[in-house]
Amino acid sequence: LHNAHKLGDDIAHKFVTINPSIGGKTIEQLSKTNTQDGYARYNRIADGVRKSMQAANGGSLAVTAFIWMQGEYNFYNAGASYDYDSYYTLLSKLRNDVVADTKALTSQTYDPLFISYQTTGQYVRDVDSKGAEGVHVAQAQLDYTIANDKTVLAAPTYPYTDKGGHLSNNGSRWIGQQIAKVWHKIAERGERWQPLRPLKIKALKNEIIIAFHVPEPPLVFAPVYARMTPTTYPNMGFAV
């Protein structure tokens, strides 16, 4: 997509992807002030890339995107906050810390795009830590990215193949392609992006009318994967 947009092979720029992931952690444990190693790990690796580039050819480094894929262990009641307000506040602080530290490290003047996914599937709980109904973490992820500039939710995880909570190789590649497509639309093409989602729901006599934001029309219902099996749920997953 990048080369097609630039109308030719771009050999002048190198794309570097780093993966400082650490599994089975809450957002509290991955935030800047924590008792774990998760956040410092990102800074160290990014700094290592910068030093390697300088040693090789003196080139400059800019971080164009930071991809945040977390939420399971807050949904899962692993001893952390799992209500809407707490997760929203923690996500906002983490994003702001990452952006500030990245700009200090690379001296870039613009914020890296913050791309999230939405935690779905078997980790989701319908009641939060305060007893309130609702998919609290997933809703906070959506609302935060809609409300804040230079943040975006690329996709939920439920359409992709998984092995019981963890995405399979194909599921990981599939959502990675979706994230890359969203990055390209925003960072290179200057387009806007919001994920498919219902905007308004209205009851009219014996009908329920739902208005959707559809980023790539038309709206299509298709099977999603329950682990490795294409599955069509009753009423397309809706319940009244």
C-alpha cells in the first residue's frame, strides 16, 4: 500500500517493527509507573533501534504508530480495575506517557498514531467490578479512541481465528493486516477512520432500527470464527 501510494518502490525509507509485548498483564502493570518491566521494555527497544540506525548511517528515526493490544486481563478480573471509568483513565494516561516519551526519544514534533483493538471473545464479562452491567473495558476502548485525536480503534478481535482466547497464526496475520490498512489510510492518505459500530438504535412498533457507521460500505453480515470454525450466530449476534 505504501509503495502503491508513492507510485513506486520506496527504498529510501526503512520500516522497523518492534514487539515489546509481555503476556498476561493488566493495563496497570503495563503503565509507566508499575512494579513490572513492561513499559520500560518499550523505551529500551525503541532507543536501541535509534542507536543502531545512527551507528549504521546516521539516519533519523520517527515513530509513526504505537499499537496497543490489551484488555483481556482487566476484563478477566485478575486483581485489577475492570470498570469503565478506571480503564478509560488508565488508557488515556498510558497513551499520553507513550507519546511524550517517544517524542523526547526521537525529537519528532508530531504525535505517533495510537492504534488500539477492541477486546472481545471469551474474556468479555457483562458485569464490571462494581456490579454494573455492560462490556466496560471494550466500551472504554471504543469511546476513548472516538473522543481523542490521533487515536483510533482498528477492529475488534472476534472475527479472527483463535485458539481459545489467543489468536492463531492466521488470526494474528489477519488483524495485523487490518491495523496496517488503517495506519495507511490515516498516516499516508490523510483519511479518517472509525470502526464499524452502531450509532443509533430506535424501536418503531414491532421493528428495531439500527443506524451503523460503515467505513467500507455496504454493511455485510458474514460468519465469524469461533476458534477455527466459521460460525453464524442466531440473529447475527443481536439479542433483544
